[in-house]
Amino acid sequence: MADSQTNTEMGLDSSEMQRYARHLTLPEVGVEGQKRLKTGSVLMIGAGGLGSPAAMYLAAAGVGRLGIVDPDIVEASNLQRQLLYSTADIGRTKLEVATERIGHLNPHVQVTGYAERFDRSNAERIAQDYDLILDGTDNFATRYLSNDVAVFQKKPNIYGSIFRFEGQCSVFAPHLGGPCYRCMFPEPPEPGLVPSCAEGGVLGVLPGIVGSLQAMEAIKILLREGESLSGRLLHFDAMRAKFREFKLKRDPDCAVCGASPTITEPVDYDQFCGGTGSDEAAPAETEIDVTELAGLLSAEGFKPTLLDVREPFEVGIAAIDGSIRIPLGELAGRHKELSRDRVIFVHCKSGVRSAQAAELLRGNGFSDVRNVAGGIDAWAAEVEPDMARY
Ligand code: ZN
């Protein structure tokens, strides 16, 4: 009893000493470091492609407390890269499966799940209980939100991002002298200019590499060992098998971490990012749903323009008959190809890029432009069920 009492005071019992043996023999970790990991905590935003390897490695390494924010359920299309989940888990909540999996991996780890989307209403409350934030969501609204909250609460934000065959990782920690995400990118891109992971695709191994880099940075920070990626952006090109590094500088005029910050609490990220699938920002009369569109397109005598602003490879997968195809990135230079006398219905995959295209056209004097809500994805679901979906 006395022994176990002593061990408890030390923070590691005999089963933990065995489990972490390969850590304990490293002078940079040792018992002291392992206790730091055990008393450490990481908030994981998202338990997907990046969150899967990060959560598993953090748990295996003995980080004592993991928070996971993820409202999603496991879908078949997740399994190509999200290693927390198995085929049998399709339809279950990610939180339930992740908690179970981590519990099997290391019962010494305490997992707290948050079945909600990380947003301005809950971000500060959730983040305050953790030492650092690991952003595994890869969307702009959450990227800016987690950056800002981490700056407000003076905790490191471990950033990871993936797209197709490339990924990047950094640590944003202005309180330790480095820059924040806004020092590099003060404002988010225009809605729809950046295709989402679902639209652009991602090679399955890539999130494993970037998520593991994020876990490594988290562990180094908790151990207080090594050189973190604060002030550096590490870029990985999978196709060329090349890592490159970019220096990042703090912006003294940064709106959130600068000398006179103008952003001191979470702002409305969805509205300025537009990329979260929310339709709330668009006035109803500028949109049309797919069933109404199908009716109009088949009406006698009505000749609208159906504009498809997706990339050529997407058009190759599926397209609506009779559409004019101009990728969003070319629209500014090619809108003269479109008739100003016709109603224009513009669509993309899910409605985000096409909303941007509609704005661009209205700004160039096209008077009647309507965004097809839900894009070709909704069309395939509701109008043309034989159409390929991606
Ligand atoms: Zn900054």
C-alpha cells in the first residue's frame, strides 16, 4: 500500500512504467517527462484524417487528457484515411468510436468528447480546460477560430493542413514569440475560392503524415524539449517526397496578436469564410433548389444559361446536360462569353464556389444570377439518381 501510494505521488504506477519503457530510457523524456505528458492535455478539433493519427499517437505516448470536438458520424468515405474507424463503425458517432478505440489503446488516458461543432459560442469554454489546441479540421472557419482562441488563451495552436498531395504543419504561439496564423493570412480567402478536401481530394497516407507531425509537436511542447515549429512552416510534397521549410514572421500589426489587437473575442467565422455549408448568409431570392431548377430547365420556351464553375476533372466525373463550363478561377476573364439577356443558374459541387461565382457575375453587371443550392451533389441526390457522385 505504501509503495502504491508512493507511486501515485510520483505519478506513474508499475503498469505505466512498463508501458512507457521506451520513453523512460530517453534522457529527454524519462520519468519527469512522462509525468509531464501524463499531466498534459490536448484539445483535438476534429477526429478525421489528421485527428486520427494525432489522437492515437498522443494517447499511446501517454498524454493524460484528450478532448475531442467532432459532431460527425463515421461514413464509408472516411475509411480511406481516418484510421480511428473501421468498416463496422459506419453510422456510429466518431466520438463514441474514437473514445472506445483510445480506451483500448491506453486506459490511462482520459477522453472527453464534445459532440458539437467548434464555433464562436463554445470555443473559449471548451478550450480553456486544455494546455494546447491541435487543429485537425482543415476548414477556414475553424482554422481562424482555433487560432484566435489560442491567442486569447495564450496556448499553442498546432496547425495542420492537407490538400491532394501536399500538406503543411506549424505551431502558432505568439505568447512564446512566434507568429499566429493571422500574421501570415490576415483575412480568409473569398468564399469558395479554395476547394474543400471533399472537392479536391486527398491521398490517404498524407493526413497520416501531417497528423503525426502535429502529434510530435504537441508532445515536444508538453515535454518542453526540442525546437518547435513556432516561426516555421513545414511543407510536405508527397509526390516529390520533399519537405521544405518557410520562415514565418510575427506581424506587429496583426489584428489578433499584434500590439493593438482589434479582434479580442471570437468573431463570426462562418460568414466571412462561407465554407461550412451554411446557407444562412445567402438571401433566398438569389438561390434556387435543384427540383425547381429541373422544372425550369424542361419548361418550353424558357432559355436560361446553366453555368458550371467546377474544374474540368470534376466535369469529367459528372455534369448536367446543356451546361456551359467555366471554372471559377477563369470566370473573371471569361464572363463575356455569357449572355446578359438570359437568367443564369450557376452551380458547382455543393454550392460554395457557385455562390462566389454568382457574386462575381452580379459585380460585373449580370442582373439575374441565381446560385443552385447544394450544387450537382443535390442534383444527383434529388433529380438524376443515376449520376456519379464524388
Ligand atoms: Zn498574429
